[in-house]
Amino acid sequence: MSHPDRKKTYVDPQVQGSLVRRLILHWVGFFVVASLIAFFLQVMSNPFRSFEAHATQIWWTHGPFILAMVFLLPVFVLDTLRLSNRFAGPIYRLRKTIRTIAQGESAQPLKFRDGDFWQSLATDFNQMVDQLTSSEESTDKNHDEQITATSSNR
């Protein structure tokens, strides 16, 4: 069995890093747009006030929202990493198993953790490996029989 108790959350920097970067980009975009809308509405409520007065008013009106958004970003990133681990981890493990087999070593049956995506992929992969192994054994057996038959005919 292939290590179903994966502990690392960040297993595939290319995939998971891309997701985190995209999440942060969306968060920043939302934050900028929400801030501009809040500032525009504040200015439109009394266009004759000074910029400092508007900025102070926005801070007192929307400060808690701004702080909540800042503190939620790490929560969003961590949750995205944990969720992406459920599909990046199985693919990472599948790639490792394929490399092991390609190097001529035998591999343990592939098993993903409970809660991981693509459970059926592990089942299908194990069936494929079993089929290839039995085909290889059958070919080896036929080859051995041919060698024996050829040797006894001489």
C-alpha cells in the first residue's frame, strides 16, 4: 500500500502554487474594487469634504471590514491548500508510483487517503498494473515453454 497517511499539505508547488496565486489575485482584486466603491460612495455622499475627512470616515465606517478581509486571507489560502491537496496529493502519489514501476521496481498497490479525490483512479491503476503483471508473467511462461520445447527437440 502506498502511504495513505500523507502529512504534507503543499505537495505540488506548480498546481497548488498556481491556485494560491490565483486566489490572492482575486482577493486583491475584490479588495481594491470594494475599497474604490466604498470611497466613491463616501465622496458622493458629501463631495465638498476634504480627502482626509473622507479617508477618516471610511476608516471608521469600513475599518472592521478591512481588518476582517486582511485576517481572512490566510484562512482562504490555507483552505485552498488543504482542498487542493485532496487532488494534487493523489496525482503526486500516482506519478511517484509510475516512476517506481518505470525504473523496473515493483510497486505496492496504490491507495489514496479517505477524502481524497479520484479514488477510482487508484482502483483503475491497480487493475491496470495487475493486468500488465499477469500478461508479463504469461508471456514469460510462454517464452520459457518455447525455450524448453526447442531444447528438447534438439
